[in-house]
Amino acid sequence: MRRPALAGRIAFGAGLAGGGMSLASCIGVLAGGSTVVLTLPSGVRLFAWGVRLDPLSALFGLALGVLAVAVSIYSWGYTRDSEIQSRVGLLGFFYNLLLLSLTLVFTASNVFFFLLVWEVMSLSAYCLVSFEHEKQETRKAGTLFLIMSHGGTGALLIAFLLLSTAAGSMNFADFHLLMERLPADQTNIILLLFLLGFGVKAGVIPLHLWLPAAHPVAPSNISALMSGIVIKAGIYGLARVLFDFSGAPALWVGMLVLGAGVVCGLMGVLYALMEHDLKRLLAYHSIENIGIILIGFGAALMFRSLGRANLAALALIAGLYHTLNHAIFKSLLFLGAGSVLKGAGTRNMEELGGLIRRMPATALYFLTGATAISGLPPLNGFISEWLTYQALLAGFGTTQSLTRLMFPLAGAMLALTAALAAACFVKAFGITFLALPRSEAAATAKEGNWFMKTGMALPALVCLGLGIGAGWFVRVFDPITEQALGVKVSVQLAAGSGLALSAGAGRGGMVSPSGLAAMLVILCALPAVLLALLRRGAPCRVGPSWDCGLPGLTAENEYTATAFSKPLRMIFATLYRPRREIQAEYEVSPYYPKAIRFESEIEQSFEKRLYGPLKERVLAAAGRVRAVQAGSIHAYLAYIFVALILLLLFGARA
Amino acid sequence: MREATAVLIHLFLLLVVSPLVTGFMRWAKARLQTRQGPGILQPYWDLFKLFQKGMVIPETASWLFRATPYVVFATAVAAGLMVPMVSTFVPLSMAGGILAVVYLLGFGRFFLALGGLDTGSSFGGLGSSREMTISALAEPALMLAAFTVAIGANSTNLSEVARAAVGETWRFLAPSQVLASAAMFVVLLAETGRIPVDNPATHLELTMIHEAMLLEYSGPYLALIEWGAWVKQLLLMTLLINSFFPYGMQTGWSWAGTATGLALVLLKLTALSCCIVLVETTNAKMRLFRVPELLAASFTLGALALASTFLF
């Protein structure tokens, strides 16, 4: 006998409780600055159930905790009265498994334990992505995710083994600053393998292919977790390796990360602009934001190589702040997209519109997320972008060589990325929520239930809090920067007793998010009050929009998402290689077409030019290797014998 | 005393003088084109008239359409309060520097574009799409120009930038400053919707960018948005003037200094207006898809400005 309601209550209640506990313990660690270590021996050599909650882990745990609480509440409402409801027990199992494995990934202190929970995380994420496996799109995306994710894990495995051989230990604690003592070429190989392995999980271009495929097809509450926190496991890994295991790396490592961040941010947002599937659009924005995070990390690495610990701390804080912010607003946006999908039954923006009337609460929360991700003050996205700009600007003075031009140019590209993101979210919000509904489903859309609204309200409030309270919040990063770089900078960062942020001591730039918020409220209220007082009784009527004299505007006259992004499609045609097809049927003269069919698509360059040839090579190689598998037992016995001899020779030599 | 005067002067320039600058530009343009043109004070009469008129709100519009005029106005004025005008002292310097100014203007634009989409007419969508595209492409050039000044002053805080600029009066002749100011001038044309990027006086919907988003606004809402646009224009102009040509800006505080500072700012605004009008009169409006080339040129100027800091 199945009892989905009870299953849902237990599953998401557990998630909620777990999230709350994670939140409490992480806040404890971040406030106290102490590290919690817990190790259970396993009886197996080199392996231990080691858990260590240090400040860096606690920051990611904090993001996870907030998301777990919000998403659990939301999921409760989201799975009700939907097709997933009958299988909610299974969903809840993998959901909790994913949360648990994420918690352990952020806290594992032993190589084997880390790789074990890393795999559990990937597999439970795979099961959740393929949850609606009846659809072929979902199955394909799930497989792609599984393959790429394991490729990445392979790179990680090699890197960790090289590292632990050098350290003679499997404990993360022994890896601290280890890479400083290794020969340069060994360090380089290990670092590149880590960048590759964690880069796949984080969705760094060109390793991003799985991300826009897998995130949209998962149930929306899961998408929120995937884009919010699962890809942050890659960022956590990078932070752990780059700022804990590695000492000051060679300058090129920082330049590589910074360059990857710039490319990733720009390409991510450019591809997002061309999407009119709401969830795919959000998935591409995850790639963009990973890029912004990497810009912060890259700058921090470069400053570290140049011996500027304080600046490195500023850049690291910018990157980590953005990690936290992105976790919050991206999950908020995915939850909003989930409400739209549940309420109107489609993710295709071209069939939506006018939802702000049918779903006012969802619209408001989505708008909050959209303004936050576009970096508009005084919300949290602005703060982390501001910190990134400040770090990049200060970087100009750190060296006399030509490298210093990288910083302001990266800043300019960040400005372009942020402005394009704003354009993209004008499109995403405007087409989905404003004006007239473009389909019957959108016209009859239903607002989500109370649980879903609460689940969205929470991250929306956190967005506002992390923006306005930035001056107070930066203190949280002190233990992290002290652990990683040996400096505390929050005293210089927080100015005006927390009301403002200041970039470094003395004359650097300043910004006061709370001041800006207050100013905006006053300046909005002033004309509003004046107008209300002075114009009491003045006529204000509701009428039709200007329709050029045609009989009335319909949804067909509205701008579409495709039309909205048309100028950018033409300007960046070299990148997109757009293709379009127009077929028109005429009645009497070519000036009066009866019906027009328009089709437009852009080339998926990475799929076609990078992964296509790669796939063919791999298949061809596999075909050649197949000759080995002759099906004859004698041949197999011979293989075993040869392998044994080789191993013995190898062992004798050692 | 000093703070109060500074705020008052800022508000005076932003709210009272900004329509006058627009009026002057329209008048000068008309004279250059040997037209009679409206009087310099026409923008005031327009505002006065619009505030008294009734309004028509489109049926399709939501609360966003009604909130947009206030947001556009508030963000422009708030950004204006962070730009030095008469003296290097900026009333709300602590609230933010050049980055906050740029992002606040972005905030206003975000809502304006949403307001355009909210009307449900093709023109609104067309305007928002073009506005967001062009402003996105203008952003990196603006940032590079801003970075060049910020790096010179070692701060993104605009009062520090102005103080550094005042310290070296002839610095604007340095190649980096010339290039950066040229880059910012192009951005100014794009951001304020001037020829060759957009035509502020156009009456054909299909060629509109900024105006297309406002088509459905009427009465006081239209007045607020127009006023906000004028404030934005004034603040971008003073930003250009005071970052590169701060001659005569006072650093201390005295009544006489304030008066001369004010007079000089008005003079410089007139001169810059004349430059803009000359560009507008001698150029034709560009095709929309030629604009990216102009902005790319501006970006290159900004990059060259940065690169030339190596040499000079």
C-alpha cells in the first residue's frame, strides 16, 4: 500500500530538519571560527569515516542549509497534485541521499571517503535528473550527465592519488600547502587534473555540455538544488585545492582560471540569451555565474602569486560571496520556474505571458531573483560583483608587467556579462510574466500553493538580507581567509559600523547598500506621495494600447522571446551561426501572405565542433580495440597470464 | 552647512537645470538647422502641462507599468547625488562611487524595459529589446573609461576621482585621458539616446529606441520618466566634465568658490551641449546594426587609454 502524502511529509520533513541542523552547525563554526573534527576508524587501511567542518566547509554548508530548508518546504507543495506524487517516496529517498552526500562532500576529510560520497552525490543526482525517465530527452540528458561526471571523477581520482602518494597520507589535513613542496611539473599536472575534474562538475566551458541538458529535465525542485548547490561542489573542490592544498601557485594558474572565468561568463550569458526554454535559460546562467565566481578565484590566485595577501583575500571573498549569492538566487529562480511549469504546464516562454496577474506571488519572487542575478543594487548580486570589480581594479597596481592589463579588461568583460544578463532577465521576466498570455494554458495558469510560496519567499528574503546587510555579513569570511591566506580583512571591508562596504583601507571605493536602499525608497516615495496629494481626482483611465489603427491588440502582436534577442543574434552571428527558414503562403499578391512559418535556430558550436569529432574518434578507437575481445576463452587466459607476468616484473623492479 | 548646501546645489542642478540643458540643446539644434525651434524653456512647460494631464493606462499593464516611472526617476536622482558637480565634495559619496552610479542607472533601465514589454504592443518590446542590446554593448566601454579614471585616482569613489583630477589641471591632455574621454563621449551619446545612436526627436515608431518604450506612458508618468531621462543626461554629462575637465572645481568650502564653481559647471555644460548638438547635426542616425561598430570603437579607445598608461 502506497501512501504518497505520508511519504512526502517524511521525506521533505527530514530534508527540512537536516537543512536546519546543517545551518545551525555551520553558523556555529563560522561565528566561532573553530573547526569540528570527527573521525571514526573503519578498520580498513587508508580509509576512515573522517568528517571535518572547517570554515570553508561551513560556508558551503551554510548555502546548502538555506537551500535545503527552502527547497524542502517548496517540494512539499510542488509534489502535491502532480504526476510525480505517486512516486514521491522514491523522489524523497534520492533527494535526501543527495542532501546527505552533499553535506559529506563539503566535510569529508579523507581522500577515499571524499571520492566515495562524491560518487554517491553524482549517482543520486543522476537518478534525480532521470526521474521523469519516460521522456527520451530526460534519458539522453541523464546519460550525458553520467558519462561526463565520471570522466571528471576519473581525473580527480588520478589527481588525489598523485597527491596522497606525495603526502604519504590520505588525510586532507596533511595536504595543507603540500603542493608548495612538490616539484613544479608535478604540481602543474595535479592542478590541471583538479581543474579538469572539478571543472566538469562546476560546468566550466568547454566542460559544460551536460549542464544545460541535465538541469532543465529534472523536476524543478531538484533543478533548484542542482544549479544552486550541486555545481557548487565543483567550486568547493576548486577552493579546497587552490586555497588549501596549494600554496602560492605559478602566475599562469591564476591567469588560466581568470581567463576561463571571463570566457565562461560571457559565453554562458550569450547562450542563455538565445534560449526560450525558461529552465534551460536559467541553466546557461549558472554557467555564466560560475564564470563570475572563477574571475574572483583567478584574481585571488594571481594576487597570491604576486604576494598580495590582502588583495587575494578581497578577491577570494568576492568569489565566495558570489558562490553563496548564486546558490540562493538561482534556486529561487528555478523554484519560480517550477511554479510556472506546474501552474501553466510549459517551460516554453513563447507560450507564456501575462502570468503576473494569475500568479502575482511567483512573479514578485521571480522578479526579486531576476534583479539579484542581474546585479542590480541593493540586492546581493550587486555586492559580489562590486567586490569583484574592486579586486580587479586594485589588481592593476600589483605588477608593472603587461599582465596588469588583464585585470581591467576582465572587469570590462564582467561589465558586458552583467549587462547582457540584465537584458536576458528582462526577456525572461517580461516575456513570461508581462502583457497578454500567449496560450490557453498561460491564460488559465494557477498560482502555486502556500508551501511553494513560502519556499520562494525564504530565498527572496535572504537575497535582500545578503545585499543590505553585506557590511555585517563580510565578517563571516574572516576565518576562511585566515585559514587560506593568513589575513583577516573584514575590518577594512566593513565601514560605517557595517552600513557600508569599503574596498580596502583608506581611499578605495565605497558602497553602502543600505544607504542606496533607503535613498531609493525615499526617492520613490516622494513623487508618489506628491502625485497622490496633488492629483486627487485627476482622471486616470484604463484603455487599450496603441494598435496602429488595427482592430485591437492580441497576443500575436506581442514581442516574442525570439524577437527580443534578435539584435544580439545578429550582432554575435559569428558565434551563433544562426540559421533561419521562412516559408510563406500567398493568396493574391506577395504583400499579403496567408500563413508564415518561421524557424530559427543557432548552432551548438561546442557540440558540433568539439564533442562531435571527439565522440567519433573515441568510437573509432573502441572499434579497433574490440579486436582484442575475440570471444575465445584461450585468448582470455593468455591475457590473464601475460598481465600476471607483467605485474610480477613490475613488482620485482620496484 | 556645507553638506546642506551641497545637497541643495545637487538637487538644484539635477532637478531644475536638467530640463534647461535639454531645452538648450533642442534650441541650439534648431538654430543650426535654420529652424525657429521651441524656446529654451519649453521642457519646463512640457513638464508642467504633463503633470496636470490625465492618464491612460493600457489594459494589459500590471503594477510594474505603474511602478516604473518612480523607479526610473528615483534611480536617476540617486545616482546624480553621487556625482560631483560644483565641488569635489559629494553629498552621498559614502553611498557609492562610479560602480553604484552605473548599476543604479542599469536598475532604472531594467524597469523601463519591463515597462515597455508590459504594454503588450510590438513597439514596447521593440524598444526594450534595442535599448537593452545597445546599453549592454555600451557597458564595457563605459567601464573601461571609468577604470582609467579610477586607476588614476586609486579609488572608484567619485569625490576622490574629482580631487585627483583637480590636483593636476592639465592632465586631460595626457593621451590616456584624451582617449578615455573620447570613449566616454561615445557612451554618453549612446546612453542618452542621441544621434547617431537614437534620434530623440523621431516621430516614426519603427526607428525609435528610447521613445518606443514610452509610447504608452502619458500624463504625470510620462513627465516623471522624461524628467528622469533628463536627470540621467545631466549626470552623465557632469561625470564626463568633472572626471576629465575639472578646471575650477573647488576643493574647500566658501560661498564665492561655490558661486564660481556653479558658474563654471554651467559654462562647461553649455560647451558640452554644443559639442553634442554639433555631432547630432552633422551626422545621420546610424542603422541599428552599425551601432555595435561605433560602440566597439569606443571600447577600443578605452582599452587604448588603459594601455597608454604604460607609456605616459
